[in-house]
Amino acid sequence: MIFETVIGLEVHLQLRTNTKIFCGCANQFGESPNTRTCPVCLGLPGSLPVFNAKALEYALKTGLALNCEINPQFKFDRKNYFYPDLTKAYQISQFDQPVCRQGELIIPGDGGAAKKIRINRAHLEEDAGKLIHDDARNCSLADYNRAGTPLLEIVTEPDLRSSQEAYEYLRILKLTLSYLDVSDCDMEKGSLRCDANVSIRAPGDAKLGTKTELKNMNSFKAVKAAIDYEVNRQRAVILGGQRVVQETRLWDENKAMTFSMRSKEEAHDYRYFPEPDLPLVTVPEEVVEEMRQTLPELPQAKMERFTQTYGISVYDAGVLAQDRLTAGFFEQCAALYPEAKKICNWLNGDVLKEMNERKITVAASTLQPEDLVDLIRKIEEGAVSQLKAKDVLKIMLDSGKNCSAIIAEQGWGQVSNDEELLKIAQQALADNPATVAQIREGKLSAIGFLVGQAMQKSGGKANPKKIKELIEKNLQAGADGKPF
Amino acid sequence: MNLHTLTAHALQELLLNRQVSPADIYRAVRGQIDLVEKKVGAFARLAPAPDFNGLADKPFPIPVALKDNLCISGQETTCASKILTGFRPPYDATVVRRLKEAGALIIGQANMDEFAFGSSTESSCYGPTKNPWDLTRVPGGSSGGAAAAVAAHETIWALGSDTGGSIRQPAAFCGIVGLKPTYGRVSRYGLIAFASSLDQIGPMTKDVTDAARLLKIIAGHDPLDATSVDLPVPDYTQSLRCEVKGMRVGIPREYFIAGLDPEVAEAVTAAIAVLKKQGAQIVDISLPHTPYAVATYYIVATAEASSNLGRYDGVRYGRRVRPPEIRQTPIIDMFEETRDQGFGEEAKRRIMLGTYALSAGYYDAYYLKGLKVRTLIKRDFDQAFQTVDAIVTPTAPTTAFKIGEKTADPLSMYLSDIYTISANLSGIPAISLPCGFSQAGLPIGLQIMAKPFAEETLFRVAFAYEQATGWHKRVCQI
């Protein structure tokens, strides 16, 4: 029996503001427990929240990048529940008037075509603290440094149809967000967290199946795996003649399974009501427009422009757009040097490879656009071989020196001197009489082998084009004295 | 000279003329406390002796009592609840900071109903405060300790908080002046919340002049309270002129109904006549949604309170009770045990009421409806203030009742705030000042209300009345 999978995602995004959402504490990770706290984020009696304008700015940026409508006026609400990591026994959140609603994100769908995923809403709220369970001492420790970190919860409509689409949604969302510089988007660090609502139904069925909510996935891959597991589980439940139970399930990474956490009956009644400590927030149209103007060019638009302006392939443009700063680096190079395709090949090829090995980005490295363009020019001028240029790049990255200096120091200047090259070519013919004989019998493709031998002899420094010419010429002339 | 019986403004003059020192005043007040506190029980706890150095340039180096829900850095502050036992705030409430900057000498933290839930100061974990005018009677509440302390001259002035009448009703019961400022006039930062959309801190003083001066010290915008309003604070002493001629004073007919003690009605009627005699124009008005005020209040206020009191869970501060056995999970059992033992009866009642009003399936019928009626009540006042400058009513329907008289009947207790609740629901300022005494010698309070941020109007009318009558000069014998 065939089922259709239906998925909606809820992404919690920690916003990278300097201070927390409702107090002046530094919004920082990795500090000693409870050192980034104050009466407000600790929820001490008598303390009051004050809304951080920067959090609003980041929310607006994100909303606009996701094509959302911005609510001209919104409120905060209290979501009440008891848990030791929640200092006030309520989370300040947004219930029925989110800051952003009705947006969309275009992803590569399962069929390969672009697919529009509708965003239901994005709302602001505060993060809770963290509990550390100390089994040795049989107690729990609470760290409230994270309490009050601004969160934007981005909720999709149930538009995703496979775990792969869910993965693509997360990938494109993260890419888009990285352009806005509003969040670290690091699932392992918890700055991006994702819950998945999963259900299955018979294809063509208008009604949604009973969903389960999956939590506790700490990577995009885990989201994909959890959904796959859950779809199979639900399928087995239905095929076994039973009904899927609406519940929250936790993903266990080690066991690669989901486990029931609580059923619908056990679900909290959050008793939402308007937060009386915070006035309504109005977002004037001018502010929204101003924010729209400051939005950077987003990945999709950048890719399209790159293919049109620079004549590079959609694939290449896509690779460049994976990182906003690399894309910017590419454009800086392209302004210095006309052959964008060559720049792109270097950036997406050797440069990317070297960066990955060093686990840094182009922007974080010492490499300047001028350096890369210099190197390409040196190859073009024949001052260094394509092969040696790769080594030059490595040394450039490690030492920060410019390429001319490296070529000179290493003695890697390409040999273009005819006399020297002629010697090398003749030597290659002399060393490989059998190959020469084959060529003379008509197997012209073996010339390549001779060129390779000559290049090796030169330590890669010979100009391969000239070497080939000279070998061909000498074969004709019969350098060994015999007619060709 | 009995310094403790004087007003702050009288003492300020003596201080300016170097006739007394802050230490003299402090000693006089402490002497009175030694004399009467055992009988009155106005304080939750007394403050350590202040530092008298560096007070020379301070405008008000005068003893002040603070209701036990105002955070004082390093001093235990409990809202008269067992659940906050041992809680020492690491910070000063904004009003406390402003008082300290003015040189105030904190004399002690005044008793109150637990978490300000009550109208009699009987629900305090420290036991009831007695009315200095009759020690068998309640001082009103919830700021009953502060009112009794002022009336018994155990402080020169005090700060209380008012969510539904908690400054004005005890002021009326104890024969002093109590002011609830406009919502947003005074920062709530550091006031341990009861109902956030209704709470305001205000002065409790021996006369109207002191109320004007104390309000000036504590009022003004505070970046730490997003609901505090950024409006300049006028010099309220400019309003202390006996000029009510031509002012239009509204008398809402819905306030003179069954349940109003005839002696109170008589005193208030006489007070209205005094204002009329001074040239005020008395206008009969209607505030038609008044009958719904108490019900609306007990939905909105308890809903907010149920949420505000969630944080007392034993995890971070205050009392924690280890469950004797594990029934559900260790943490849930600890929450339940802590809250069961930490909260008193009235606190539990209100938490349950508020939780119910916000629950799925009941929200629309209770909380949302409450908000709508609240809007209608506010509209009543908006309309009334289009034709009148001030509204005059009784503060409470009766004089101080007997200790224990209403504790078994919460509804009759709730009705004690019937005239004061509307000002909180609509956010307007209101003052209570003495307007006479019953035959039993119990004080009666007159309430004056004005439109938002028109505290100056309150002071003008109140001052004119006070100067014409002099009820505030009567001193109780303990």
C-alpha cells in the first residue's frame, strides 16, 4: 500500500543579538553557569521584561527574507507551564499575533523542480535555561545563561512530502538565514532547533492523517532519519490495522528510533493570555520598508544574476552562492579579471578543496581577490604551470605570501625557454624509443605519454603547450636521425 | 516635641531650619514603635538602623515604611508569604532606589495580606495587623500594615501598592491619605506582582501635602518598566491650592446603593456639600457598568495572579519543601509540596480561580469576557470625564470591620473593594482621604477619582477639602 508523507517543520532560531530579548544580559554561549543572568532573566520577584529592539530588527529581516507579511501591530503572550528550566513558570511568547505570517521559501522539490513551501508564521519568544542531570550525585543542576535568549520560531504549513524535502527546506532556510547574519544556525550548538510534525495518508486523500510531533533531533541528517523512521513506524501501525496516536515522540540518536514522550491527553494546557508587562509593539510601514531596503541579495537572486552576468553554469553559481562571502570574493575577482569562468573554476575547485582541508572559509582565510587573480594571470602568462600553480596556492594560504615571491623562492617558474625545452623534448624521445616507434606506426595518441614524460622530467615546470609542439616537431624532423 | 506625630513636610521645615536632625526623627519614630507595635503589629519586620551620614543634602531624610512587596536589596522581602521565606532580593525596586536617593530612612517593611490578596491584612503569614483606632478591628488591606503604621505614628509616611483598592481602603479604615496613581505613573520594577495590569505603587501619608511630595519622589518614567509612561512629572505642590471654584465634580449614582453603611453615606454626602460650598459644581453622573466591576476584577486579577505566582516553585529561592514520598516525579512532587505548604488559603483560592479562568474551554467565557467588560468600564469613565473634572465617592462601603468577621466569607470580603476596583480596571488615579468618623469613632474615607495623569486634579480637590475640614488632624489613642 502506498502512502503519502506529510511534514510540517517548526524551527526555533536563536537570534544573535548582543543582549537577551527582555534584559541587558550578554547573549553569549560557553560562559560559566549562571554568570550571564540578572533579576529579569532569572524571573526574580518584582523584575519586569523590556523588549530588545534588535530582536525585532532580526525578526523583521528574517520575515522579509521569507516573503512574510509583517504584522503592523503585535503583542506578546504568556505560555504557562511548570518546569525547572523556566524561571517564571511562563514563557513570554506570541500566541495569536505573531510578528510575521504567511511567507514562503522555494526549495528544490523531490521531482527536481522548484517547490514553494508556505510559512505559516514566525513568532518571537524567549529561550529557557538548561538542565544538566547529574546521575552520580542523583540531582539536576540548572544553568540559566540561556534563559532569555531571543528565539524566532518559524512554522511551515504541512507542505513537505518527504524527508528529503524536509532536509532541503532546512538547507535552504539555513542558507538564506546565513545571508542575513541573524543567527549561527548551528544545530549542534542548539542555535537552530527543529521539530517535525509527521503524518501519512492515502495519496489523494484531502484529510491529513493523525500526526506525531518529533523532537530531539540535533542535525539535519537526524531530522531526515527521524522522519524516515517515523514514516515507517506509522506505516506499520496502519498496515497492522491500528491507528496512529497523536503524541510527541523523542528521537533517540543512538538507537535510531523515536519513543513516545507524551500523548495528546497529557499535553499541557498552556493558558495563553496577553503579557501584561509588555505594551503592544507597533511596526510602522516605513520601518518595514527601510528594513526591506537593507536586506542583502538573497541566494536565489544571486545565483540567477551570476549565471546571467558572468556566464557561468547554474551549478557553479549555486556552489558560489553557498556562502555569501565567497560569492562576494568571486565578484571582487571578477572585477579585476575578465574571465569569470576561470575564477569560478579555481574558487569552486582548488580553493574550495584547500579551504575545506583547513576548515575555514575564503573570507576567513588570508587569501585576497588580488592574490587569486595574480595567480591566474601568472598561469596565463606562462610564468607558472597550471600544475605548479596548485602548489603555489597551498603555500599562499599557509604563508600569506604573494604568488610571485613563492614562484621565485621555490624555483617553480615555468620553463618557456626554447633551448631548454628542446633538450627536454629530445630527451623524452630518446628515453622512449618504443613509444616513438608506435607513434610512427600511426598511434598518434601516444604523443600524450611523451609529453607527460617530458613534464615529469622538468619537475612540472615546463610549459606543456610548448613541450607538445616541440615533441611533435622533433618526431617529424626525426630527432634520432630517422625520417618520420 | 512629638516628632513622630508630625507630617513629612512639617519635619522637612524643621530639618531645613536645623531644629532637628534626621536621627532625632528616627529615634522618635522608633520610640513610638517600641511603645505600640506589640499592640498594632504593623510591621512584617523592622529595618536595621540606617546610616545617618551623608544625609545633609538629601531632601527627605525621613522615616518611611515600605509594604513587604517592595524589593529592598539585601533585605528579606516576602509579601507576607511563607513561600518567600528567606528571599533577599539582590536589587532595589525603582521606588526604593528613588527614596534612598532622596535620603529616606527605611524604618521597616509593613505587614500586608499574603501577596496583597485581601482587604483586611488577616491573610499575612505574620498574623493580622490591628486597626490603631480600635485594636479589635482590621486596618483594611492589603496595605493594612502601612496604613496602621502611619495612623499609629510608627512611621512618618509609607508606600503601599494598590491592585483593587489596597492603598485606598486601608487608608480609609485608618483615617489617613492614600493615593493610587495612574497606571504607568510610577514604575512597578521591584514591586512583587499580584496583577500586573492593575498594580500601582502609591503614597500613604498623614495629609494631602505629604502625598503630593511622596508621589513626586517616586513618580516618573523608568526604562526598566515598559508600562511606565514617559511623561514629565509635574510639581504637585503647585496643586495644593484651595481652588475648586467652577470645577465640575461628578457623583456616580451607582455608588450610593444598598450595602453602603448609612454613617458612611452621611459623611460622604456632607463632604460633597463642603465641596459645593467651596464653589465646585456638583453633577449627578452614571457609570453604568459599575455593577460588573467586582466580577470583572476577580477574573482579570486572579488570572494574572495565577500566572505571576507560578514562579514560586521552590527551585531558585524562598521556601522549598522536600516531598515526603515520591508520588509522581520528584520534581512535580517538590513543586506541589512547596506550593501546598508555602501558600495560604486565599492565595490558593485565587490561583485556582485564575487558572480556571484561563483554561482551555473557559478562556472565552471568563478571561476574554472580563477584558471586554473592563473596556466598557473604562469607557464609562472616559465618557464621564468629558463632562466632569473629578468624581467623588465613598472609598469603602463600611468602616473597619471586626477581625475575623469576614474571613469565612470571601465574597463579603471582596465587596469591601466595590468602590475602589474600577479605578484599577480603568487605570485612572484615585485618592482616599479622611472625611469624618462614625459614632464608634472609626474613620471614614472619601474617594476622589480623576482622568489618567490628572493627579494634580486629585490634589487640588483633596487639599481644598482637607483644609476646609481638618479631619486629618485627629490623632488616635492606642
